[in-house]
Amino acid sequence: MLVTVLLRARVRLCHDREVCHLLEAANLRGELPVMATSTKVRRGEAVNRRAFTLVELLVVIAIIGILIALLLPAVQAAREAARRTQCANNLKQLGLAVHNYHDSHKAFPFAWMLDLPNPPTFNGINFQAWGVLILPFIEQAALAQQYDFRIPTFDQAAGLGFNPQAVQRNLAVIRTVIPTFICPSVPGAGEARIYQGRLSAQAFGQFTATYRAAPSDYCVTTGVTDPFASIAYSGAPSGTGSQRDGALQFVGFHPMLLRPFRGSTSFADIVDGASNTFLLGERTGGGTIYRRYLPLTTPLYANLGGLNGGGWGDILNGEHWIQGVLFDGPDPNVPNGGGPCAINCSNLRMGSFHSFHPGGCYFLLADGSARFLSETTSPFVLASLITRAGRETPEVP
């Protein structure tokens, strides 16, 4: 627009021969803008104007493309740094909630609870998850008030004589996506990762309980078991790691071990020290099982998705005894047999901790702090930080 105005003014001024000569001289010195087309300054005379060539245009486009390519990784890194910060803050909020629960009840929340009649049957059963216990302490008092801890949360509970309205309220609560349980680095919105969970055990016969659960990208560090434990403690001094339980534990009658476990743990049970013991760790939630960062879609692992304990209200979220996986993740067609890797090789329950942060996972320590642990951390160091009374002395990187 400015160029057009100047040129029109120039044409009008050129009616005065002396002014026209002055304008031409200024143009030759580059003091006036040029146009890509010719403009008559007086009858029978035209001045040629130079435009961008195709080569110049391509060079400019190439330079812009290079700048974008250089800036894009920096932008992505900045976004991931922000997501990691949010993830660590989520764990700190959960840690504060666990501490406040301990202050109120003089004990940690259980990892999960199962109350069974004798002999074991689904009639008269009750089971609850650790995530439900801390709802009042993560600003979810409204959800906590809707939840009835006397009622087991599965679709078939009303058919076993439990209050149908209370069952539906409980089911609605554990389907609620809570941002504190969501790591922003995980692909997919929380609502898109609500999954169909199920619970079955040999002790119950053929009966299977089902429920829909909102995801949690954090789970209990329940303990370590073989073969990962044997790998971790090979070469360690005699007696090291003989106690392999984590800080939060199961309470009730265990359906697999078929024996009772009574009493939640407390700070007094953390012999290794609160700054050396994990409470929670990252494990990508929902119903998808990953091999490294690729979903496992084989029939075997697609079927196991409902048993993976990927929700904050899913009791299996509290049953995560690490037995490890192979470094390239579980074989897609073979059940996991354990292995030396327990960080970012899979999100398989009892296999590995898992996140979408490059290089490692965040863990919540019993002192309330969050620590990022590299996926190259040795099995001994990881096992030592999971156990609460192993009396190990790891050198944490």
C-alpha cells in the first residue's frame, strides 16, 4: 500500500520536469521503493522495475525450512520438560495425600484389600483399592462422599445381594478421570483410556468380576520377586535383600496365596529410611499393554489388558511385585517369564515400570519427594529402593 501511494505521488509530481529529474536521481541511488511492474512517468517513457527471481524465492523458503527444523526439537523438548514437571508434581501431590492419610489413620493406605468369606467365594466379598482411600486428601471429597466402602465395586455385585444404587455409585466413581493420576506425557486423553477391567482367581471358581475404570499412570511399588530379585541380589552380601516387601502392602485374605495378611504398614516399618524407599512409581495406565512404546495387540496381551491394573480404582493396581521383563519387552506370543529390565521395557503388571518420558521413570519416595530414575539403573539399586527393610546400601545415581 505504501509503495503504491509513493508511486502515484511520483507520477503526479513528474508533471513538473525539474521535480521529475530529482525523483529519477533518488531512484537511481536506491532511496525510493521499486515495483515488479513498469510505471509510466511520462508519455512514451517507462522505467523497468526488478522483482524476486525464482531462485531467490526458493532460497528464502529453504532458509525458513531450516530454521523451523532447528527450532522444532527445542520446542518439543520444552514441552516435554513441562510435562515431566507436571508428572513429578502429580506424584508429590499423591505423596502428600499418603502422608495426610498416615497422619489421620496412623498407618499407610493398604495397597489393596480383599475380604473373603471362608471358604472363598464371591458371595459376601469386599475388595477396595488404595486410590479410593486417598480421595479426600487429593481434593476429591465429593467423590469420596459418593463412595461406599462397604460395597465391592464390580458389575455383578448387585446380583450377589448388594444395594444396586450403591453399586452403581461406586462404579461411577472409579470411572471418573482424575488429573492427579494422569501423566501428561502419555498419549491419549484420560477419557479415551477408560478400560474394561476384570478380576478372577482360582479361589473363586469360574466367577469373574468386571468393571470399567479410569486410568492411573502411577502404581504401588509392592515389592520384588524372582527372577528379577535373584538377578538384583546376585553377588550381594549374604542376607541382603532377604526382606523384599515394599512400603504399601495387601491386607485381607490373599486369593492366590490363600492366607490372611493383617495390618497396614506405617513409617515405623520403613527400616531402610523414608528417603531410600519408594511408595509409588510410574506405570502407564489404561487397558493397553506396551512392549517398549508399541502396543501389544496379540490375542494373549490384548486379553491381559483387563487384568493389568491400570486404574486408580482397580485393586490390581496395588499388586505389582516386580519380576522384570526382557530388555526388548515381553514376547508378544508368550507369557512373561521375567527378566533383568524393570524400567520402560513394558507397562505389564508385575513386569516393569513404564513411562513416556525419554530415558526413565519418576518414583515417589516415602519422604514425599519425587525422583527420576534412569532406565539404565542397575537391578540392585532399583530393588533396594523398592524394599522397605532390605537393609541394602545402594549408590543411587
